[in-house]
Amino acid sequence: MNINKKLPVALAVMAALCSGSVSAQEFTQEQIDAIVAKAVDKALAERQKKMDTAIDKKADVITEPQTAAQSPDMAIPFGVKFTGYARYGAQFQGGDQKFVGVDGSYNGSSAIGRLGNEGNGGEFQLSKAFKGNNGAIWDINVMFDHWGDEVNLKKAYAGVTNILASNPNAYLWAGRDFHQRPQQGINDYFWMNHDGQGAGVKNFDIGGVQFDVAAVAAVESCSPEVMNDEGNPSRITCTGGSGTGDKGNYAITSKVHGMKVGPLDLELYANYGFDSKAVDTDERKNAWQGGVVLSHTGEKGVNKVIARYSDNSDNSVYNKTDDLTAIYASFEGNYKFTQQAQIEYLLAFHDYDNDANSVDNRRNYGAIVRPMYWWNDVHSTWLEAGYQRVDFDQGGDNHGWKLTLSQNISIAMGPEFRPMLRFYVTGGQVDNDRTARVNGTEESNLDSFNVGAMWEAWF
């Protein structure tokens, strides 16, 4: 038992021995032993109660946990806080595709289903909080990620709350951050994404409604190239990944949340993108997008409807295309039949329409369902089935299906709990009819049969 667990017991024993008007010398050894045993039992019961409360805590498992902004009433943790998300493992490819995917998909990297169909990587964050004499709470956060050959600095920002007397919950920040990236878990899709560096405010209260606004810039990056330069020992222009400066693509982002429409929770998004003179004159463009989320949380589960419209862009106003309009709509949720039997599901539609160049115009249709059963608070079995169709205006369509059976070992009962060990087998088939016609190759079916093991954790 470590010192943190001993301390409450020791305090309880001291309080019990020192209370009352009778001194400790007047107790017999048997009485002292009984008092100590009672204090220990009480401390252990309180500790178990806290653990049970944490396990029973409800969570919206549609969106993976992310570090929230500090609040004025928070207790400042001692030292540095370590948080993050990661998954690593090995997967044996027994078919044509290691990861099942339909060509032309815009609904995420795992649009046909995420379970047993994703690569390795992680995001690791260190945070330090401070409390000033005036009551303001500051935090500094740094995060590195590893999703490829390079390790990149994804976060380096500072923020403060309880600094405005009229709006103590408002959180002011500046630096580089994951920014406005609402994510769907089951298909791993960020239906908006404006990661970058800038400044803004979150949770600014306006009559009971929360308002977020920020000005952010896309981070510059480089592509490694080999040079004939004897003065450069590596002969490589750069190591790839993100740089330190701005790329020249900017965005004004906003979000209104904390609203109710009857029993539904409502969120509204509005973003505007523009370019600086760092971008060539003939390449500078503007873009905008708006989104709405309606969700309902009940005793048995959560359901969400998401709709997004983009002009001259798709899911990010950083990246602009003339005469492009993109519409994304989805319905997702989870339902708990019992504590042991639960199900997650997603229906998604994505329309990509470019009036200036219609050769890539398409509509994506996707459906994923994931029933889950817990044999106890450690072992569970999940089955995920997915189907996707990409219907092009020119050249036909591509379609495919995927099925994954996964046996899991996790820290507690429920889809929101990690760490988890996962042992799975995935099968599927993809028919990229349109791709074959465009490339002048023969049409063929791509079969998949993969076996793997992986650990996943958010902490």
C-alpha cells in the first residue's frame, strides 16, 4: 500500500484516538485495537465507494475523451499530469488489403468500420496547472504524436480561467492546439478539423449559453527531398512533419453550445477561411462552413444527428477548392439493453460536388453496427459489421463490406473504459469498379482476411 492510501487511514486513526475528553492512556490495548480496526474499515469503505462511483459514471462514448479546459473550482494537481491516447499492435495480412477501405471514401480513415481496421500510433500529453494569488488558474500543455515515421509537436499552448470577474468560467488560450475537431468514434472521422496555432476563448457565458471563438492558422509543413549538397551531411532538406510557422491558411472558428431545444441538446458551428499573402495571389481563396448537432441522452443511451454544409471546402476551411460544395449528414448512437449487452451504430451520407471539375463528384453512403457483450467486468466480445458505397457521377461506383470479431480484456465493464487488450479477426471484400475504369485496369475484387492483437488506451 503506497503513502496515498495510508494517509487517510492514519488520519482516521489519529482522529479516533484523539477525540473525546479521555486520553489515550486510559484505553486498554483491546479497545485501541478495536478503534483502529473500525477506522481502517471506514477508510476502506469510503475508498471503495469512490471507486464504484467512478465505474458507474455515465459517459458519452460516441466521442473519445479529450482533456477538458480547467474550471475555476478545480483542485490543482501536484506535479505534471500525463494524459493521451494510443494504440499499438501487430496485424497479419492474409488477403489483398491490410486495412479494408473503399476507394474515394471521404467519411474518415475507417469509414467502413474502425474495429480491427486501424493502424498504430498515439498522442502523449504533459500538462502543468498553476493557481495565482488572485485565484486565476493557468495551465500549460505540450503534446507529441506518433502516427507515421515522424514524431510531431501537436500541442504547445497556455490557457487561463477564472481571470474575468464577469465570466469566471471563460477559458482564454493561445498557442498550438487540437482545435475544433469534433470526432465520430466508430468510423474515426473528424467532420470538422482546424488544428493549428492561434488564440481564442472557450465557454464564454452569454445568458446561459456557452460561446467559443478563435482565430487559428494552419501549421507549415515540409516534404523531405534529397539534395546534391556536400555541405549537408544528411543531404535531406527537412525531416518532414510540421514546422513552427504559419502556412498562410487561416480560419475564424466559432461554436455555440449549452443550448436546449426541448429534450435535445443543440450545438451550432460557423467557420470562415481565408489566405494571407504567403499564398500566391492566384491561389488565394475564401471558404465557409456551418454545422449543427442535435443530441439526446437518456437512461439507455445517446443519439446524435449531425449536419454540415461547406462552400469551397470540405471538413476544413484551411483547404479550399473553387466551386466545391460538400454536405455531410449522419445519425449515430448507442443503446444499452442491459449493463452487459450494448450496441453502437452509425448511418452516414457525404456529397462531394465540384461544379468546376465534376470528374471526382461522388456520394458516399455508409452504415456500421457494433453489438457488444460483456461476460464479466473484464472480458467482452464485440462484433462489428460495416458497408460502404461510393457512387461517382462518372465511371460507376465502388462498394465494400467488412466484418470484425474481437475478444477483449478491459479495465471495467463498458465501451468507454480503457486500457483494453484486443484480439481480433477481420474479413471483408471491396469492389473498386470506378477506379479500375479510370486507371485502365481490369476490374477485380479485393478480399481481406486479417488477424491481429492490439492494446488501446485513453488516459
